[in-house]
Amino acid sequence: MSVPNTEQTAILQKYLDLPQRGKVLAEYIWIDADGGMRSKTKTLDKKPSSVEDLPEWNFDGSSTGQAPGHDSDVYLRPVKFYPCPFRRGDNLIVLAECWNNDGTPNKFNHRHECAKLMKAHEEESVWFGLEQEYTLFDQYDQVYAWPKGGFPAPQGPYYCGVGTGKVYARDLIEAHYRACLYAGINISGINAEVMPSQWEFQVGPCQGIDMGDELWLARYLLMKVGEEFGVKVSLHPKPLKGDWNGAGCHTNVSTKVMRQEGGMKYIEDAISKLAKRHKEHMLLYGADNEQRLTGRHETASIESFSSGVANRGASVRIPRSVAKEGYGYFEDRRPASNIDPYLVTGIMVETICGSIPDADMAKEYARESSD
Ligand code: ADP
Ligand code: MN
Ligand code: MN
Ligand code: MN
């Protein structure tokens, strides 16, 4: 079934040029029950100067699977705002946390606990860099630009590919890149991936809670740009069975001491702590990740923890350049493309820097999984 085209951009332009008479459009965005995003727009009388100026808002949580029908209000508490690359001018995108009527965080709001952990470990100055891999599909749920009813030639020419037939959807990817830069996201690069129509963007280094915030915003922008191109974005870790690469969200990590001379000792210490909590981490590293972590296609097996210098078949990799210099960062290759970055950066800090009494990412996950 075809998706109707709702993007008559040539006609729309006439209206976009109309003055807004001082009003500001704020697109409130939040994370839903399925790891997707929702949004709605509020008209503001003036541009806010800080997040405190933004009003709390709400939505019908029974329509998003985030609340029962008899107590359906979920509250949106603004935490950050960014310039909107779609509406431009003074218009904004507002990232909001979801809260229940009884004053508790909504069960899909993992930002709240993560922020507490990040705050408690501010001194350690934890930096993250996330590599978001994703796969594009067309309106008919075929992998974007793949031959109808068939397959493209086997993997090989597509990773960082250049040239017709080797790379698809570069226009969409370029548009997303610019949108991220406009919004102020610390996007550090993009590349075409091993499977055709699979791509990656990297965000980071970002400190603490900014990592989750910026990754979610970058995902939102990608889905929005996709609307205009009529292209669907999939974050599934193994979108196609068979000899096609899966999609991950490699998580690069460093603390202040790891980034200083002699930092390797702290990197090794962190890796040995990660080895001891492999199972707990895997619970938070994305649904269906067992389909991806097979030990093939540049992955390690989900069953056991491994690490190594320059080894892309290990759970955790120390980049060659880091080993050479003796300090820097490490890469956790286990997280799937569909992770909630708040859960992953949260448990990472908890494991390598230590927990704080009232924040526990494993319990946080249990809260989400119950019922
Ligand atoms: P790969 O070689 O695994 O494909 P990428 O270049 O795609 O690596 O991604 C590397 C990521 O690591 C980037 O997001 C970058 O911002 C991040 N990064 C670089 N240095 C650090 C650091 N010291 N701490 C945390 N992340 C870092
Ligand atoms: Mn990469
Ligand atoms: Mn990659
Ligand atoms: Mn990587």
C-alpha cells in the first residue's frame, strides 16, 4: 500500500514565508513506548531565554502506550531546547521528559535516572561518542533502492562507497547532516555502511547527559527528514536475515583520567569491570540484539565478553591509536542500533565509575519491563 505524499513543499513555501507576528513555534518532542518519538507543537508568545521559561505541557498517554485510559495524562517537562532546522527563525525543538500524574517519572523516561548518575560523576568528566547505524526502507517496506523482488550484489563495495550502484540516499543523509549542525548537535561524522542503504552517523564526544539528549534529537531529525523523502528509518539491529550486516550503536567512552598520559591503566580497569557485568549490560543493550551479535559480521558473540586492541570481533575494542599513545578511550561494540542511550550511558557510568545510592540502571530496566 502506498503512503500518501503529504509533502507539497512548493505550495507550502508560500505559507512558510508569512510573518509569524512575533509568535514562536515550539515542537515538544518525547520518547514513546516503542523507542520511537512523538511530538506536538505549542505556540509561545516569545522566545524563551532559558529552559525555565518553557511551560510544562501534557499529552494523552493512552494513545501512545505510556499511560492507562483512566489516568491518561502524561506531563512533558522541558529539559533542553534547540533551534528548529525545519521551521527556522526563532522556532524551536523542545526535548521533554515524561512524568506521571503521581509525580513519578514515566516508565519510558530513563533520562531522569541517567541524569542523576551523570550529575553524581560530573567530576570524572565522562565523555561518550555514539555511532548510530540505521537502515533505510521505502514506502513499501522494501530496503531503500534495492532491486524489486531481489537483492543487490553481495557486500563489499558499499562501505564508504562512492559511485552509482554503490551508495544510496546520499541526498537524505546530507540533509540530515546539515539539520543536525543547524540544531547544534555535536555530530562528528557520517559514513555509508557495509550493507547497501545502511548508514551511520556519529555524535560526540558529548559529556554526561548531553550524549543521550543529542542522540535522541539526531534520531528525531533523521525521521523528520525521512518524512520529506518518503523514506523510513529502521533502528532494528538485524533488519535483514542472511549474509547482511546488522546495525549497532558502538559506544565510545572515556573519563578524564583515561584521556591523560598513563590513561591506559584506567581503560584496562574499566574493561575488567565491564567483563564482570556482561549479562547486566546485555539486558540494556537493545532488543533483538542476539540476532546481531553472532560472532560474524564484525561482531562478538552475545554469550561471552571479550576485548582487544584493534579487534572488531571483540565486545570491547581499544583503538590502535589509543594503545600506541597509552591513553584515550575505548569502544563498547555490543550496543544495538535500537538502544535507549540513557540506559546505555547510565549503566556504563554506573559500572566504571560506581553507582549512587538512589540510581541503579538495572532496577531502572526492571521498572520498565514489569507489566
Ligand atoms: P569507528 O572507527 O569505530 O568506526 P568512528 O569514527 O565512527 O569510529 O566513531 C568514533 C567515535 O568516538 C566518535 O563519535 C568520536 O566522537 C568518539 N570519540 C573520540 N574520542 C573520544 C573520547 N576521548 N571519548 C569518548 N568518545 C570519543
Ligand atoms: Mn564508525
Ligand atoms: Mn559502523
Ligand atoms: Mn565503531
